[in-house]
Amino acid sequence: MSKPRVAIFDFAGCEGDELQIVNLEENLLTLLGHIDVVSFREGMKEHSDDYDIAFIEGSCTRESDEARLKEIRKNAKLVVTIGACASIGGINCLKNFRDETTVRKEVYGDKYEMYETYPARPIDAVIKVDFKVHGCPIDRTEFVNIVKSLLADQKPFVPNYPVCVECKKNENVCAFERGQTCVGPITRAGCNSCCVNEGAICWGCRGLVDNPNENAHKEVLDKYGLNLDELKNKFKLYFGNTYQEK
Amino acid sequence: MVNTNLNIDIHHVTRVEGHGNITVNVKDGKIEKCQWSVVEAPRFFEAMVVGQKWDVLHHITSRICGICSIGHTLTSLKATESAFGIKISPMSSKLRRLAVHAENLQSHTLHVGYLILPDLMGVGSVIPLASSHPAEVNIVVGLHKVANQMSGLVCGRTTHPQRLIPGGFTKYPTKDELKALRDKLDGSWGDITTVAKLVLSLAGKLPNFTRETEFIALTSKDEFALYDGLIGSTDTESAPVERYLEYTNEYLVPESTAKYAKHARKSYMVGALARINKNYDRLSPKAKEVAAMFNLKPVCHNPYMNSVAQLVEIVHSTEDSIRIIDEILADNSYNIKNTCVEFKPKAGRGFGGVEVPRGILFHDYTYNERGFCEKANCIIPTNQNHANIQHDMEALVPQILDKPKPEIELTLEMLVRAYDPCISCSTHMLNVKFKE
């Protein structure tokens, strides 16, 4: 069997997910033994439109990028998004909460019309996406596991329980106990609670679990006497595209 | 033979972070167009953070760039700390210097090893080198791995760090962890020397092009300035970071979604070469030895030498990190429980300036009395370099018109790559276009 041909593309984002692929270090060299990378602008000069799997990083933030996305969809058998911006819209959606003209004028002044933009959105708002690799940035181990599954034609495993499950297993002191506001109770696990392990909070970068237990989260908030506005603000960081005022 | 008619159209320059294009049109021997343009999708970070609370600003602005996320986080923290009048502890200050070194090592190794070496070795990417030069590639991978381990240990995650917060850190590494890191860094000298010798053996491939320009970098009488210092220039007096707008003077051009900048001349350069041109005397001893191997002396006006300057900084950051770790290990008061100072948010404006891998970075925030951001400005190294790249191209193209087209294209791409542009930062760039 010939090796699958892989292309990597980026739209509006920080390219931190592509960096995680480079950060696989020697495992990247192993991975390269099983795939043929045929297009990866950030890392190589060559380019081909003949590929089986397309990995896409970044959100779609302007109409003119939609054609490029549709072209990728047409060429690829499998489209996989990598990272929060591509998978759920991510940080880019923060600008959607503000008036678009104000936002454009604040950054580009009276020349703002020269710079095209529209509300930021995840890739599946424009084209069909076959699989999503979550995280900001993606977790390297999870990425490798997902690629392995895809190469074996199996459905990759992605947890559908909240980050709290992993966080408890890691014996972290709960962020709420430390007096902080955390969105771990409703955020999809799979990151091994990496941010809380480092003394921070869960920011929600992997998006909501499929059926978030909002009541339980509210109980936690009541128990610790926390401010709902503060939490709503934290929701907006990554859940922008799916977040609705309740 | 001089190309009397030539069209170059490099749409999305490769092996750079972000999207940019190069266009050159020559008709009847006359250069009609020679343009470097940035076509990255704009992201509007300065507007995104308005209305956000102080404790999420560094988290959001870190996302400006994956490759320099540690640098953006540190600059953001400095701006917030300056607005609230926070003085971090001397130990936090040492560890933040280690954080800057960690990112410098990570980013420079990636750039020199993965993005520049393929040009010097005549291939399109590092992938074929993995089979043709496995020993060298493994060395580069190994150095990159140590730098990432250092970033993870000091900053908590290699990308979008979690330990760095206003007031200090959420966690300090233990002395045992620092000792292990010190040994790894000290064990990397052989590999660094191998890479330096490899680059030296290929240095003849770096175009010999010179155009006088201004170099701007942080500067300090106490150290090779990276985390702290005054804004310095090879042309003018120094000034505190609060006066950054007098240096950057950003302006918009229609062909680019990123802003351009100018100071004493029509453009200036920031980055490793600017730092070495401004602060050569304060480089570590081993770094000076490597600079001498390449005959790199201030003031060097060849932008292609920026990659060599990065190599010299890899040596400096390794040597200075070992020095800092030794100081921490010898300090009996080191307390991993005492990582963050207490403070209260207050209304005010604060400025942060840090030398990140690609040059001087500024964040400027205005907060209200509840600690919510009212106004923000971020000036990115790559934006400060765009105009300089453009003027270099204008000076360079007439000098190389007698070369075959593929060589002209490569020389122009290498020019852009030498600046190690971070286009998603600046917003995104790099493509060469020739129209025929």
C-alpha cells in the first residue's frame, strides 16, 4: 500500500498547532516514515494539490478564504481540523462579540475598509469536516494517536467527559478551591488537564462536552459564591461560536 | 545576460510563519514593480482584548503567535505589571530571563535548523535532509528538544505557557529539575559546535548583500538586553520603553494587511542581528567566539547574516542560562512556595518591551479602576521589519538581474526568510511574484 499523501494548511491562527507537529521531534521523523507530506507551506517549498488527508489550522475570518477551503475539500478524501481556531472558532471569535466596524476602526483607523474581515468561524461552518483535533494548542500525543487511528482506518477516540475527570486523577487542588473561576466542569477532556497541572485554570480550549452538565456547574458556582458574569466572560474565550446567553 | 523581461510571482513564500508574497516585474530592462506584500488574514487582537479582565489578557495575546507565545506572554505581563505598579521578586525576574532564553533557543534552532539549512543545502525542506544527512538532522532535533523541555519546565507548556502570570509565576521548577536542565544544556556544547561548523562550511551560500540601515533593539549597560532595557538604536539616543511610539511610527500600506514602521531612516531592522549590532560587547564569551568564526562584527549591514546572528544567540542563551541556573542553585533562600507577589488592580496605562526571537516587541494597555482593559496596542517585530525587507528588495533586485530566474527567486525568498518573519504575528506574509 502506498503511503497516504498529507497536506497541511493554515488560515487565521497562530500556527501553534503546526508547531506542535514540529515539536514531535524524533517522533516526527518516525511519523514521516508512514506518510508523504506533499504540502506544508510553513515547513517546505514543494506543493501539490494531490493529497488524501488535509489538516487545517486556523479559523475562517473572511469570505475570500472560503474558495480556498472548498478547493481543499474537493481535493482531500479526509479533512481534519487541528486546534481550537479551526475546530471550534477559538480565540478569534472574541471579536464577534463586539461591533465589527468599531473593531476594524480600532485596529486600522480610517483605512479600515482596506482590510477584509467577517465574523470568525470554525472550518465546519464553511466545509464538511471529517474529524477534529481539539486544543489550544493541540496535544502532541493525542495528535499522534489520532493520526495512527486514521491511518488504520479506525475512528479515533476522543473523550466525551469533562476535564475535571482527568484533573481529579492528577490530584490537582481544584481551581475553585484556590478561589479561581474554571471552565473545566463543562470542557471536553483529552488534554490530561495540562493547564491546571501547571497551576492555571482550565480555559475551555477543547470546547464543550456534548451534553454539558450546566446544573452541576451552577452548583459549583453557588457553592463557591462566584460571579456569573466572570464565568460568562471565560466562556466567551473559546466557546464564542457556540455560546449563547442563558 | 541581464533579464530584460522578467516576472516573478511568489504567491505565499514558504518556510516562513504566515502568508506573504513577492512580486517583481521587469519590462525592457526596467523594474516596473518590486514588492513585498503581506496577505495574512487580519485578526484584530487589539480590539479583542478591550473589555477583558487583567487576568486573561496574557492568555489572549499569547495567541497572537504560536512560535513566540512565551515572548508575547512576558511582554503582556510586563505591561499589566507596569500599569498596576507591580514589582516582581528578584527570583521571578531571574526565571523570566530563563524563559526568554528558552524561547530564543527553541525558535532560533527551529529557524536555523529547519528553515534556513535547506536553502544552504539546496533542498526544499528538512524532510530530504533526514535521509541524506541523518546525523546532522538528529543533532538539530536534539537541540530543539532540549529547548522545548526548558520552555516546558520554566514556563509550563512549550507553547501558550501556563506558569507565567501577573506578579510572577504559578509554579517554580524545583532545584532538582533545574540541576537536570543545567546538565542537559551543558551537555549540548558538542552539538552546538557541530551545527556552527556545518553552517560555517555553508556560509558561502549566504548572499553577500549590504544596504545600510538602522538597527533597533533593547539595550542595557548591565547585560545583553533581552528581558529588560531601554530602547536603543544604532543611529540615535536610547529611551525608556514608554516612549516606543517615537521609535515605531507605524503606517499602513495598501499591499499589506500588516503595518509598517520607520524611525531615523526610511526603515529599520529588529531581531538577532539588530541586538548583536547594538549590544555586541555584552555577548557571553563563547558567543563572541562563534561570532568571530563568522567574522560577524558590529555594525553588520547584511540582512542574510541574521541567521548567523541567531546561531550566535543560541550560544549566548545557552551560556547565560547555565550562569543563571548556577546562581539559583547556589541561593539558599530559593522557595518554590513563594512564586507570586500580591497586588491590586488599578486604573492606569502600562508598557511592556521584551526582545523576543524576531526582535523588539511592545504591548501597551490602558486599564480602568476595576482592572478591565480599555485600550491596547501591540507592536510586533515582524511589522517593524516589513519596510526594511521592501527597501532591501528594491536595492537587491537590480544587483541580481543578470542571474537566472530560479536563482533570483531563491535569493529573494532567502532574503525574506533571513528576517525569520512571523506573519501571523504581524498578521501573515511571504510570496514572491514575478510577472512576465
